[in-house]
Amino acid sequence: MDVIPWTILTYETHGGEKPVDLFIKKQQPQARSKIIHNIRLLQQYGNVLSMPHAKILGGGLY
């Protein structure tokens, strides 16, 4: 069975700014690496990714 990667979208303002991406870029290298690792896990596993990597927020958001 092939796994289709999920698409990860970050918030974009009407002006085209992406505050989440900017926040990630401003982090120290070690923290940025952890954030990127977790985003990649979410991209790979989608809604089956669970604790300790993702929590269900509701409405299909993790």
C-alpha cells in the first residue's frame, strides 16, 4: 500500500506574509530542527500521527 503524503499549509495573511514560517525561521537551529522534524512526521502520517507528536485539536486539525 502506497502512502500519499499530506500537504502541510501554514497560515498566510491577506498581504502574503506567513507568520508561522517566519517564526520557525527565527528559532535557534536545534528548535528549528525539532519543529521541521515534527512537520515532516505530520506530512508523512497525517491524521494517524498521535501522541507524543500530535494532539487532536478538533475539526480535523492536529
